[in-house]
Amino acid sequence: MTTRRELLARLRAAVGDRNVAWRPEDLLLYEYDGTIEKKLPYAVAFPDGADETAAVVRACNELGVPVTPRGAGTGLSGGAVPARRGVVIATTRMRRILEIDPVNRLAVVEPGLPNIQLSEAAAVHGLFYAPDPSSQKACTIGGNVAENAGGPHCLSLGVTTNHVLGIEVVTAAGEITWLGGRVPDAHGYDLRGAFIGSEGTLGIVTKVVVRLVPVPASVVTLLAVFDTVEQASETVSAIISAGLIPAAMEMMDRTTLQAAEAGLQCGYPPDAGAVLLVELDGLAEMVDSQAASVRGECLERGATDVRTARDAAERELLWKGRKGAIGSLGRIAPNYYILDGVVPRSRLVDVMATVADVSARYDLPIANVFHAGDGNLHPCVMFDEREPGATERVLSAGAEIMRACVEAGGSLSGEHGIGFEKQKFMPWLYNEADLENMARLRPVFGNEGAFNPCKLLPGGTGCGEMAHQEAALRAAGPDAYV
Amino acid sequence: MASDTPWPLPLDAPAADDLSRCVHCGLCLNSCPTFSVTGLEAESPRGRIYLARAVDEGRLEMTPAVQAHWDLCLQCRACEAVCPSGVAYGRIMEHVRAQVAAAPKKDRLQRRLRSFALRNVVARPRVLAAMVAPARWYAGSPLRGLVRRTRLLRSFGRLAVMEAQLPRRPGKPVRPGDTLAAPLGAAARVTLFTGCVMSELFGGVHRATARVLARSHVAAVATPGQVCCGALHAHDGDLAFARDLARKNIDALEGGDIIVVNSAGCGAAMKEYGQLLAHDPDYAARAAAFAARVRDFSEYVVTLPGRPAGQLDARVAYQDACHLAHAQRIREQPRALLREVQGCTPVATAGADMCCGAAGIYSLVEPGMSAELRARKAAQFREHAPDVVVTANPGCQMQYEAAVREAGLDARVMHLAELLDEAQRNARRR
Ligand SMILES: Cc1cc2nc3c(=O)[nH]c(=O)nc-3n(C[C@H](O)[C@H](O)[C@H](O)COP(=O)(O)OP(=O)(O)OC[C@H]3O[C@@H](n4cnc5c(N)ncnc54)[C@H](O)[C@@H]3O)c2cc1C
Ligand code: SF4
Ligand code: SF4
């Protein structure tokens, strides 16, 4: 048995007295991330650099204390919540840009760097970092790597894994190693690829080499207004079938529009049934002709209005609304539970019908935001966690929606990760052998079960305490995996 | 001046609905100066709201350590401006401070002294004038040069900060009832809000404001009877006293005139009088009507037709005052006015809209964080070397005086009104 005193002493030895949080009021603030899951850590360590990080990991391993990495805590699947308590390792002291190399179009950064600060710094060279999660003002590059984060502009440019060349990691065993490097297509096994999206279950990223891309010469942003989500969904399929690949194609339903407009005054039509936000970029002539085609597709499928942003300021305003849309739902209810399902674009309309049905049956308002181009939906179930039983109801409503996504041939997560909350749904997609194979990767990196426990893969000892989950699964029906 | 309302009122605890509005999405984190310096959740808006909520729900005691996290908040409201969920952070923090004041556990003596000084010095014009007089004299005297050359105050921490912050030429005070520049044939009349420190140390800004308005045929009157706006008291949690001051101002400035305010902090507070007095049956409606008449100087001036041209050859770094940009959401108007001035080249510095660390009495209460934020501004000034630093709030102006000196520059620090006044005068001479 490890005493608290012993643990704190080891952590302080690793990172210095000032960089360990242990007071109750400090710990309380590391019990949450962007979701509704909560669990208090025993301590929080703030290492600077790979050596200190490795020292913390080794100390925890020796004492048998679970470890959970944490970036900015904007995650939407409970990934940074210390499910079995233990030590949270926060990367906030590692947020420097170590190098920007405009010739080779790459940057070397620390994991705690907020995503947007990289693009801001690269702008002087006419470059930017493409993956742009809506949370980019806050979320960290390390968190992005862990979640293989996407964003509106990943439709044409690809998600995080397409933009990360190499990472320095401290493995779950506490060893420092590089996966990948400064050049793409290194030989041997692509361990970099295996690590990206591993949700902090294999180790902690301490440095990242990312690709930078040139700022496009010309950008056109359109806002198409529809009466119904169905019309907007059909338009999405039509645009893709026409061979157009917009840089981004986002959909918002009426509830979302109203909240975003109230919160951010971004010029959205609050009484529309749905809008599509479509962005095209590239060379000027090409962009203009593509914009004309997109406009045509929209009008043909019932758009009542198609607006074009006149300048950068207007474009920014349109995006401000989209990027703040989820946060603005706080205006409607004190809590939201955001889902992250992926469905084939052709099934978007059916799945949306199921979502509407679940909303009506559970009597819970659901707002919808989509990365429509990828068929990635984000139904947000709104509720007040202070109402007794509300959280359980919400989780079971969520489980039904996830089930519908899987049954439609989709998957459990587009970008927010499986994390804590969806690990038990994994058997809907994978059989036991598949899951076992994935689990075998963990010991390779030294994770014997205590490194970010209860995340990504189902099972594991001590993970069953989350009452919410159990209740949700029971309510999801007899064929749900428990 | 005794307060006639019981204090604290139950309504002065943060409302559970205000607190539950935060969905801990974290989007505000990097707009927060104290989070960007420390990287600690406890020094972030999300963390501070979570702590308030934990206290509210009885999960946490209001210990000195908890209070320390709230104390470090600048109340700059940058978080509020970026929060998509519309969390009323400014209101939450004022109420949190009222709660702290009612249950003082930490620095009891210091808190009492502060509250005493705010009530009995800041809010009492004659006492304030007497206290400020030596500083005013010192600011323009040869003694100042001597003190600076000999670095006499180096080891006197807070005193040295105050010394560095004093404006270079305070100008004669402008107090309620004083006569200001009048236009020939006024098209409109407005009340100029004189304020407390503003009136004593920044009379020059008031005069410049009146002249700029006069050149657009608006007569500014320093209406008698007006008092301190109460912002400093509200931020300190002394809401009862802030309400008293608000009621006095509402009584004194009754009528239909626009109230022009050239101090961002005062303007923000007065635009929120409706909220402050919402539970006062006699004043609620009057307070709301009053608030609707309040305009920031820049907000008002951009609406005036036929503004005279201005001319000033200078590289100008405009720095947003928090309570202008974040609380009043006025960012464009001052910049637009500067763009109109011929010869004036805007210099964009990084973090122009991040708090400078002045934050009312913050630079005296939390000198460490304040100095760190000032150093960031100084570093930007060093990098861009502007000729003039312009802002729209007296406290910030004082902090920028210190920052410019820290940067080793000779740049002038001006209020937007002073710059416009000078530019308009230059243009006429041509
Ligand atoms: C309003 C809002 C909008 C969002 N929009 C999007 C979106 O458009 N696209 C998208 O993909 N996501 C989105 N997200 C989710 C979230 O922002 C991303 O998952 C992001 O990548 C998380 O980064 P973070 O720094 O906050 O990580 P955290 O939440 O702190 O952690 C997330 C996971 O990463 C692990 N981790 C963190 N740092 C490291 C590290 N250095 N090494 C190893 N593991 C680490 C943690 O253990 C955890 O499992 C949104 C979230 C919010 C609140
Ligand atoms: S204050 Fe607003 S932006 Fe900040 S975490 Fe709360 S809801 Fe999000
Ligand atoms: S008011 Fe300013 S210092 Fe306080 S939490 Fe908000 S952003 Fe941070």
C-alpha cells in the first residue's frame, strides 16, 4: 500500500515541489474534462520535458498508482478523467513552439501547445496547421494526437494522423522514444500510426513534429439555408456525388442555430430548419466555378437562400458560430451530452429520424451539429444533471443513438474518441478476437493495465464503478453488451 | 457614508443558474491572462467557476486557499467575451467576492482596510482630492526625475509600482460642476461622467474629451451631484455600497441626456446598473433607463456627423481596455477613429486585448501577477517600438506608463480622447 505522503514525495522529487497539485480544491479541478464524467485524482503532476515526464511515470509504476495524461481537458469522451483515480499528468507546462521550418514545411512543438497558436505562429510564413477541431482555441496538440482529432477542414486535408510526421513519447513503461521522425514514410512498422489515436493509453507524447500546409490562395465560404435537415442532407450527398470536394462542409439544425445565434451573433437565420456551411479553397478560378456548382446543387434541392461571405471578417463570423455552436448549447440547458457517431452519408436521413424519435421518447431536446461531408454526426442531448436520474436517462438515450449508427453501418466515433464512455460499446463493432489483438499492443508499450485505465477497450479491473454506464447499458436493451 | 441596506444580501451569493451555465468546455482557457501565465486550472475561468459551484453545493469550504484563486482573477472578463455558453462571469465573480467579504477568513485586516479605503477615500471626492494632491504635485515635479535617477524607491515594491504608474502630466482636476470647453452653437448636450480617480488625476483627459466633442458641436457638461461609479466596490464584493453610489448617480443625472464616459471601467459598471439594482423596487426601472443612456467616448464619437479631420504622424499601438473590449464589446470604434487620423499608422501588437494587469486596485493587491502581465506588454512594446500607446481607461494608462518605461522606450501614453484632440488641433494648424 502506498501512502499519499510517499506518492507526493516521489512526484515532488520528479518535477519539483511547485509542480505537484494535491490540495482538495486543486484536485477537484482535474476531476472533469469536457464531458459529464468525473473522478478525483490523488495528485496532479506538471512535468516539463520528456525526462521529468518519464520520472513521473516510473514513480507511479513503481508505486502501482494509475496514470492519466491530460492536455487542456476539452476532450468529449472522458479520456482525461482519471477513471481509477491515481495521478493526472498535465502537459500545460510544455507549450512551446520549438521550431518552425518554412522550407521543409514542418514544425516541432511541445504537446501542451494550444492548437490555434501553431497556426497563428506559422501565418508569417504563409503556412498553417490543417487539423482544426472546433475547440482549437483551447485543445492541445498532444490531446489532438491522442484523439486523432479532426475538424471542419479535415474533409479535404485529412485528420491529425495525416499531419503528424513524428512524435517523441514517454511510453507507459516510462521509457523515452521517438516514433516516426522528420521525414514521411520511414521504414519499418508504423508505430507512429499506432500511437496516434491511442487516447493516452500507450504513453505520453512529449514532442510532436507536424506538417504545415500553405494558406490557400483563395477561399469562398457559402451559407445555404434549408427548411429541413433532410434537404440539407440530400444536398451533401449531391455535392459529393458531383465530384466536388469542399474544404469543409458542416451542417447545423434549428436548435443549434438558435443557440449559436443567441450566443455569438454570427448572422445565422434562427428560424431555418438547417444550414450548410460550405467552404471551398484553392486557386481563384477553380474556387469560383466550384462555388457556382455548390450553389446550384443547394438551390436545386430546396435551399431558400445561399449567401457568400464577402470578406475575411464575414467568413470568420460564420465560422465563429460553427466553432462555438456546441458551447453555446449551455444557453439551452446546463448540461449536454455530445455524441460522435459516423454513418455512411447515404444513411444520414434515416439515422436522423432515429435521433428525432429518441428525442421524443425520452423527452430530451437534442441539437444536431454535423461534419456532414464525412457523415460524422454530433447529436447533443440536453439536460440538467441536478435532476435525479437525468444523467442515466441521457446515457441510455445516447446508447440508443450509437446503436443506430452502428446498425446503419457506421462507427462509434468520428473524432472524439471512445474514451471512457464508449468503451463498452466496442463489442458492437469488434468481436472478441479483434479486441484481444488490439489489447496486445498495450504491454508492448508497457501498459499493464494502470496506464489511463478503463479507456478505449472494454473490461479491465475496477472499471465497472461508473454507475452511469451500467444504467445506460441496462436501458439500451437485452442485446447490449454489459 | 453609511450604507442603508443590509449587507450582504442573500441575492449577493452567486446564483446557481449562473454557475450551472458553465459546461466546462474549456474554450475560455487561453483568453484568460492568469491561465496563460500559470497553466493551472485553478487560475482559469472554468476552474474558478467550478470552485464557486463546489462551494455553492457544499462540496468545498470557502478556505483561504480557495479564496486565493478568486483573488488572483483580474475580473477582466476576457473569458466572458469568448464564452459561447454566455456565462455571466463578471456577475458571478462580483457575487463570489461579496460572499468572501461576508465570510472573511483570509487577510481579514487587509480586506477591511481595502474596503474602508474604497468606501471612505475613493468614494469621497474631498478626501480623495486631498490624498491625491501630493501625488499630483510629485508627478510633474523635478523631484520625480531625481527619485528615478537615484532609484530611491527600488526596494519599496508597491510604492515603486505606484510611482511608475503616475501619469506624466496629470493636468488640473475636473470635478462635477466645473465648466468645460463649449462649442459655438451646440447641436447636442451630453453629461460627461467625471469619476473618482479620473477626475483627480486625469483632468487633461476630461478636457480633451470636451474639446473633441465641442468640435463636433456637442456640449459636454460635468453635471454636479455625480459621484464615483462604484465599479471598484462591486469588484471587491461591496455590492451594497456600489448600489448606494449607483442610486446617487441615477438621482444626480436624471433626464434624457446621453452620459459620455471616457473610463472603460466606469462605463461598463454604469451600463450594468440595471442589473445591479434589479431587485430594488424603487430604482430597478430607473436604473435600466439610466444604463441605456451610457456611452463610451469612442462609441459616441463615431456616431457624430462631420467630425473634423485629424493629423498626427505617429506609429500608434492601440491597447484594448478589458472593460471596453470584453465587458462593453467595443473593439472596432476606437480603431476606426484612429484610422481616420491622417499620418497615424496602427501598430498591431500581440495580446493587445489581453489585460495589462492594472485591473483597478489589482496592481496593488496582486503585484506579482500584475507585474508579469505588464512585462508581457513591455516586451511587445520593445519589439514594435510604437511612438504612442493609446488606451481608454485611466488604470490601464497608468500601467502602460510603467510598461513603456520598463521597455526602455520614450513612447507617449495617451487616452484616445487626448490623441484625437491633439490630432484635430494639428489638422487645424495646417
Ligand atoms: C466545444 C468543443 C468542440 C470540439 N470540437 C472537436 C472537433 O471539431 N474535432 C475533434 O476532433 N474534437 C473536438 N472536440 C474534442 C476535443 O477538443 C479533442 O478531442 C481534443 O483533441 C482534446 O484535446 P485536449 O488537449 O483537450 O485533451 P484532453 O481532453 O485533456 O485529453 C484527451 C485525451 O488525450 C489524452 N492526452 C492528452 N494529452 C496527451 C499527451 N500529451 N500524450 C498522450 N495522451 C494525451 C488524454 O489522456 C485523453 O485520453 C471538441 C471539444 C469541445 C469542448
Ligand atoms: S466559462 Fe464558458 S467557455 Fe469557459 S468553460 Fe465554461 S462554458 Fe466553456
Ligand atoms: S475575468 Fe479575466 S482573469 Fe478572471 S477568469 Fe476571466 S479571463 Fe481570467
